[in-house]
Amino acid sequence: MHIEHMNYDLMDYVTNRLNEHERKRVEEHLQNCAQCTAQVNELAAADTVIKQSRVEGPTSFYFAAILPRVRERLVSRRRSEWHASNDLANIFFPLAVSVLLLLLLIRIPTDSYSHSTPSDALHQAVKDFNEDEVVQAIEKEYAGVSFSLNLEVAAAGVAEHLQGDKFLKSAVSKQIENEEIAEMDVEGMISDLNAEQVDQVLSGLSERNRI
Amino acid sequence: MTDSSDLELVELFQKGYEESFNELVRRYQEKIYWIAHRFVNDHDKADDIVQEVFIKVYSALKQFRGESSVYTWLYRITVNVALNALRKQRIRDFIRIDEFFETADDENEQPDAILEKNELQKLIEEAIAKLPAKQKAVFILRYHEQLPYEEISHILNTSIGGLKANYFHAAKKIGDYINRAHRTHEL
């Protein structure tokens, strides 16, 4: 005889979240179903443990300070929006995603690969900072399992390109100044990514089995 | 203003009464903090989420049309910001293992704090942290926040059947994780 188990109601049964009618249905079922009964026992044990655990909350001072801090951030955000032009932001953030993805992609485990000079195509692509070409070149190298990339060369190439662009220069100068891209504020770039951009980076990494 | 409903506060804000936003913050700050904390298990990260949620709320309040209740809308924003914070953390974790980037070792708990932390609590946090994003969100909203499935369905844009399945699997995985940990401890 086919028995329709009631798994999906069991946690609500254990935590007493079912209405009278639902609860009776589950109890009737439990009388004839050893599998769901065992499941209830397991869930009840988990519920007991979870209930025993307690997280210390912050003090009332913390909550009292939330509003002034939100207000402060709103004011400072308005100021920075006033200073930054939309055009700049529209170009900077997609670029930030590309640069971040590039930085993450060139993070190939060095113990698995040789340390030879990067191929000319890769070197040139990085230097030209054509993202498609860089990715293609990296994948080509990766497929041949002879991947190697002199990160400093790559970083310098990317930084050189970025700094050469007059429009982006002001946007990224704070991040890279005259230093190699390795010293870019990667943490800041990640913090500034919106949900869509985070997804782009994660899917870029996952497509290449990097994450 | 403290007697006003959520929707009345939003309408007042849309008419230019800034003070009504303050009341919304006071009303929901603890709820939002705890949801955020359950996602990230860390005070500082939860605090970042709280700040970001209210900034998003402030920016979007003028466009709020009342298609869902205010708290459903707030919870939806909170869950989205929290899940986004977790996704960013995956990128940070990816970078952190590489010595090429010397990013600051942020927010990780100090050894003393870990030692002092309730072991049981730590176990539960680990179990929840291992859940897939959707199951985590459902578990937090159903178990901890005790929201009805209808509300969670609006927040996560998922069918009630799907939510129940997610909730069951989340609870079961947490239970299994606790059992495994206990067995390992006994051995």
C-alpha cells in the first residue's frame, strides 16, 4: 500500500505551528507510520538543541545608535553622489567587475603549473586589457595545462592600460595610484559591487570551476 | 507618530515627513538586526547589513506602492542584502586563500571570542551556515522569525509547497549535522 508521508509538515508539527485540523491529520498519520514517527523524533531532538542555544545580543546602546548612523551615512552618500557623475559610475563599476574577475581568474594555483614566461597572446591581451581576449588566452593556456602567468606583468599591463585612459584615470587613480594592480583595493571593489555584479563575478568563477 | 501604522508612516514620508522614516527604523531595527545576524553569525557583518537595508529602504520609500505589507517589503530587502553579503563573502574567501592579495583579515573572530562562545551555539551556526541560500532563508524566516508561509512566499517569491520542502530539508540537515557532531564527540 502506498503511504503518503507528511515530511513537509513535521517540523511545523514539532514546533507547534500547525492549526488544530493539520495537527490531527499529522497525529493520525503518525499512528501508522514508523518512518514519519522516526523523523519527528529526529526533528524534535534538533529543535531541543536549537532552543538551548542562545546568542548574546548587542546592548540597547547599539540599537539606540542605529538611526543616527543611518542618517549620517545618508548624508555622506548624498554628498558623494553630488560629487560623482553618473557617467563615471556607469563606466567604473562594470569595469570594476571586469578587473575583479580578471584578478580572480588569474589566480591559478602555482603548485600545479609551471613558472615559465606567459605566452605572447596572453601577455598582449593583458597588456591591451581586452577582457574577452584575456579570458580566451587564459582558457587556452589552462586547457594546455601549461598555464603560467607572471602576475606582476599582468598587473602592470592592466594598471598601465587603466591609467592610460583619461576618463577612467580619475576614477581608478585612488585605487591604484602608481602602484601595481595587486595593490588595488580589492576589498573596496567587492564592497561596492551590487547584487547583479556579484552574480557576474561568481558565475564567471563558477563557469571556470574556480569556486 | 508612534501610533501610526507602517503604511501610514510610508505615506507620511512620501508627503515629506522625514521623521516617519526614523519611526520605521526604530520599529524594525531589532528585527532586521536579528535576521541579518542569523544569516552571517557576526555582529559587525550584521550591523553592515542593517545599515545597508535602511539606506536602501530610505532610497526606495518614495516608490513604495503598498503592493505588499511594509514589513514583508522590509524583510525582502533584508534577505536580499544578507544573501548578497554572503555571496560577497564567497568572493572574499576565494581571494583570501591566495597569498597574492594581502587583504585585511577582516571581521574574523578572535581566538578568545571563539573559545568563549557557547559551543552549542557554534554548532548550530555552523549547521545553518552550511545550508544552501534558499533553505537558510526559509529556515531563518520560519523557525526563528516564525513568519507564516504566505508571508515568506511573498518575501522569497516561492510557492508555499516549495517553502515547506525547503524548511523540512533545512531542519533535517541541521539535525543530521548536530547528530554527526555528537557522534564524533562521543568517539
